Amino acid sequence: MPETKGPEDFIAAATGLFAAKGYYGASIAMIAAELDLTKQALLHHFGSKDALYERVLTGVADRMMLLLMEVQEDAETPEKRLEAFFISYLEQALAGASDSRLMLRELLDDRQQDRAAERWFLRPVLQELVAMVQDAPAWHAAPPEQALAAVCDLLGAISYFAMAQPVLPRLPGQAGAVDAFRVQIMKRVRDLCSHGPQS
């Protein structure tokens, strides 16, 4: 008897395809085919492509918030919390880049431009990261837009680096690239916390 697939299987398949092809490139038909379902069966569970995409993005946001909560419990200073978050985010992105790809696509994609900002899935994650940056003494007087720019810069760099992994073996000096990038991210976070928005 064939194994019955459930909503979590649907979300996993959709996550992989949306990450690889983007919202516009991944169709309901593709996702259904990956699951060996009909389009109608998939739509029966989620109602629309938008609803399925929102479930996928909610999962990304939930995983990022969990990571943020973990580093806040384990690290004592703003610098250590931010360093722990960005290094953990890098490790997760290198292990499987779907979440970081989706986050980068969502930052770049204007598909949601008419949607209320309050409903944007990344909003609570970015707000929490901005608050963590502003906790650093060098950032106390800085406006939130500068902290947001710094956060997006780091998230973008990590996401882009993780997405480039399939290409790096073709480039000279790639053997130590991951370790070098890890050190670079830690240095950037320390500089960010120590020197504030001018760093």
C-alpha cells in the first residue's frame, strides 16, 4: 500500500521548489507532480498557491524565531547573541539553503508590495534582529533604519554565500572558503557591535 502523504510532506516539497524556482517559477502543477498528486488534491488542502506559499514562509519565519530565542537564552551580551545567531544561520544555510534562499527571494521580490506590512512574514524576525543590534551600546543612539540596513546586509551576505556553494568548487582557493567566510562574518558582527553604524 502506498505511503499516504500529509500536509507536512506538501510543505516540504513546496519549500524546496519555491526556494529553487521562486514564487513565479514554481507552479502548483510542479509541486503536485513532486508529490505524485493532482493539482486539485493539493489545492484541496491549501486552497491556493498564495496560501501554500504563506505556509512555507511561515515555517521559515518560525525556524528563524526559534533560532533567535535559542541564542538569546545562551549568550549574555548583544555581541555574543548576534554572533551566535548569524553563525547558526550560516551553518543552517550551508546545511540546506532552502530557508536562506526563500528569505533572500522574499527580500528581493515585490510580489507582496500591496500587502499590509503587519502581515509580512519576515517582519517579526527583522524587528527582533534590529532590537538585538540596538541593544549593543554603540547602537543605542542609532535610528532603527540603520540597524535594519546592517541586519539585511549580513543576512544577504550569508544567504548569497550559501547559494553559491555549488559554484565554489570550480573556483580557485575554494577549499578554505567556508572557514574564511565564517571568520569574516564573526569579525563583521564584532565590528558592527563595537563601532556602531559607522563601522
